[in-house]
Amino acid sequence: MFGRKNRRPTAIQTLIGENTRIEGDLHFVGGCHVDGHVNGSVNADNDPDAYLSVSENGRVQGNVTVPRLGLSGTVEGDVVVTEKAELGATARVIGNVHYSLIEIAAGAEINGKLIHETEVQRKPAKKKARVEVDVDLGLDNVAEQNS
């Protein structure tokens, strides 16, 4: 299709099984599929090709930050997707969704804001340097001489 990158699907390298519960943050590279429960944030560590899929039974209680997302389960937290988010009919997000490109199926539920962001908007602004200068005007001496 016009303007679309011909991307090869990312192989699933990390699998969180249906009867698995993770307490803490999950950092991954490549593909990650969640059938179980993650109680913590989920982040793709500096991998522009990373892909997270959360099945109907999958649940994340924490923020999600990934380039690509396929969601059919539940996320309780803010979602930041830098490339494409696909929300299936059973997807449920309790939090804000920051996206560049989004596809939402009928039946998906978002209890928060949809916030469109371009790549330029996502880059952190450069911090301005703060310079403090002490200036001694010698007014103490003038005050003493006028006394």
C-alpha cells in the first residue's frame, strides 16, 4: 500500500504464558507476547523494530512504551506507541494512548485520552542552560562612605 513500509513480522522472543504473573517491570528486545499478567511497566529497550502483543487473556498493570503494539487484552496505565498501535475488538485501555498511527476495531474500549504525536513532538526539548552570575557593584563601600 502507499507509504507503508514493507516490514517483516518480528519473531516472538519473549513469551509470558497464561498462568504466569510477573511482579516488576518488563524490558524486552524483539517480539514479546503476553498471555499472562504483568504488574509493572513494559518497555522495548531501544529497539525500533520491537513488537508487543497482548492476547485477550493478557493484562498489563503499568505503563507501556513500545514502537508497535497489537492489543486484544487489558492495559491499566498509559500507552505510548511510537509507530503503530492496533487495538482489537476485545482491547481495553484504562489510561491515555499516545500514538503516531492507530487502528481501532469496533468494540475496543479506551478510558482515557487519545493523543496523536509525531516523531518531532516525542523528542525531548533541549534543556536551556541556566547561568547564574554574582555581580558585586561595590555598593557596600558607597553606603559606608556616605554614613
